Amino acid sequence: MDKSKLYARIWRWHFYAGLLVIPFMLTLAITGSIYLFKPQLDPLVYSQLLKVAPNANALADSEIVQKAKTAYPSATVESYFAPASPDRSAAIGMSDLGQKFNVYVNPHDGQVLGMRDEENYYQNVVKKIHGELLAGTLGDRLVETVACWGLILICTGLYLWWPRGQKFWGVWLPRWTGGSRIFWRDIHACLGVYSAILISFLIITGLPWTGFWGERYAKVWNSFPPHAFASTPESTMLSAELNKGHEQMVPWAAETAPLPTSAHVHEKSVKRASANQISLDRVTDIARKETLPGGYKIAYPQDEMGVFTLSSFPGDPRLERTIHIDQYSGAIVEEIRYADYNLFAKAVEFGISLHQGLVFGWLNQLLALAACLALVGLCISGVVMWWRRRPEGGLGAPRAVEGRTPLMIFAIMAIFAVALPMVGLSLLIVFAADFAVTNIST
């Protein structure tokens, strides 16, 4: 196939793929931008719950939890979120009749500031839209497919942009005097070139969270050696169970580690009553001795064999720590640090932190925001280009190219399909649709 036919075929694929994924890409870009600024937005939206007057006096953590239990006597305490700083409240994760909510308490005077329903918390809603379009497993698979096709769009777009004798204008900067169609084409091309790396990075670092690629590829590569926890009594659950609620309780890289049990319950099958459980103050004392920064999280034991899980994962993933504590003796049963992750998990954790804008503060947030805005610009300019060139009453798709598809394209698509399984499944649908459209049109 000559180069002109190859160009036409790739343009056709780029057109159809773009037209199909634009609504979803816009959704991902907008919701991602909102979630990106969660640290700045939450104190504004929930100032009455999160902000307190700094004070030298502070209640014991168990007293803070007791204030929440007194306010909501029928609820069960599931987690505790230590104040991130002296001017921030403490949060107690509770559940009652299936409802999950956080109760916020002033750590200085014990005033219950109120509660927040986590199901309807706007950032959790935004996160669910971003991750699964509020459509559960089907939405998750759709988001994963769209993200994977985003990578294909970037690759095909770069091929279409590649200079073929053009000069500076129209390649690196848009032409302003060639008419509206040329202007929008140049805007789309130049914006895509300058943002390709950032957008690709956001897509790739978001894939570990997906239900198919993340579970079947990333989790396989993120594993701990069999001897890592050989001396630790283990349950049949993985630490990922702790992240199934609205709040992330352990880092992504620690999810594949077996969730340990309290060692004492294995001694001659001695039954332990809840009265023997150590106090929350004992757990927070460990946090202080381990010099964990403010804002650490504590997940309560899920049953009589469970452990307290103390976790801290600030913006810099190298400081991540997950500590499991025997709920009866207070001994540290197991600890997982960044150094314990394998190379793949370390890379993913850095990618996730960068994806969420947590590593370099404002600079990281602005770079991620720039990628989101560029994605919005690509979607808008793509729609404008299509709308202006399409004939009245027609779709305006590039003409089908006669002849067989070259093996090179099949080989490239096969590589994408193996690396990104949802691409392989969607390719079957796309090939069938393209074949049908081509035969109907001819």
C-alpha cells in the first residue's frame, strides 16, 4: 500500500475512534480536574466540618471517638482519621444500617461538628463518574476501553501530524490566515503534539485502577515474594479488602499483601472477647513512636481475628507505610514500606501520586490540569473540525480505502490488543462495524 492510502486509512480510524470516545474523554477530563483539586476544594466546601481553631490542648484519640459514638450511639466505628494539622478536625468513619458516613470532631474541645454521608460526598461521586461512569462494572470496562483507545488516538494523531514537507506554520503553530477549517485543524494538531506526553502519562498511570487491566495485569506484576510474610499469621483476605469502601485505607502497592491476623488468637484457640482489645490510644501511640505525619488513617479490626491497620501515604510515595497491629497485644504484626515494593509497584505508586497531583504540590497539580484542559481542547476542536467539514445530512467520514489492510497495521493493532485486552475486544467490534459501513456505502 502506498503512503497516501496508508495515511487515508489511519485518518479514517482516527476519525471514527475520536468521534466515539469524545463524550467519555470530556467526562474523564472534567471529573479528573475536579478531583485533582480536592485538597483545596474540600476546606472551602466543608469548612464547618474540617476547620477548627488551633489550640494547645488536645483530647485523647479515644475520647474523640467516644464523642462521635455518643452522638451516633447505634453506629459502628470502622476507621479513624487523625487530624492532618492543629487547625483540622479528626474524622471517625462509621456505619449504621448500611449507611457509611464520617463524623467530624474538634480534637481540642470534643465538639461534634457534624457528619458527611460518604455515598453522596461530591468528591466520591466525581470519583465514581471518573472511574466507572456511575455504571458499576460495565462503566469501569467502558472507561478502561476509552482510555486505551485514547493511546491509539495519540499514536495515530502523531502519524497524521508528522511533517511531510510543511514549514513551521501549520506544524508547530496554527495558521491564522488560511480560513477557519485550516485554523481548527492546526489547533487540533498542535495541541495534540504539545500535550501528547502529558495525556499519555495520565492514561497510563490511571490504568492500574481499572477493573480488568488493573486486576489481571498490574496486580500480577505487583506481587510480594512468597517468603515476605512467612512468619506472619495470615488470613485468606488480601489487604485490598480495606479499600473496598469509599476511603482508600492502604496504598495500591500494598493491596496484594495478605491481610494478617492477630497472633494471639492462634494460641490454643483461645477465644478473645472485644473487651480485651487494646485502646485506640495505644494504636495512636505507635503512630507517634513511628513518627507518622498527621493525617494518618486507622482501620479497625473487621472481626476477632483481625488487626488494626495503621497507614500513611502522603504525596511522596517513598514515605508510604502500612503497619498492622495485633488488636490484643498491641504488637506490630507486619509492616510494609516503600522499600518492600517491587520495581513495578514503585513505578505505579509514583505514577498514581503524580496522576493525582500529590508529588510536587501546585506544580504537579497545574501540569495535570494542563493535560486535562488540553484533552478538553482536543475534544472541542475535533468536534468543530468534523462539524465544519461534514456535508449536510451526512456523517462526513473519510472515504473507505480500497484494497486489503496491510499486515503492518494488523501487527500494530495486535500489539495493542495483547498489551491492552479491552482494545482487542473492542477491535473486533470496530472491524465488524467498519466492514459493514464499507460494504453498505459501496
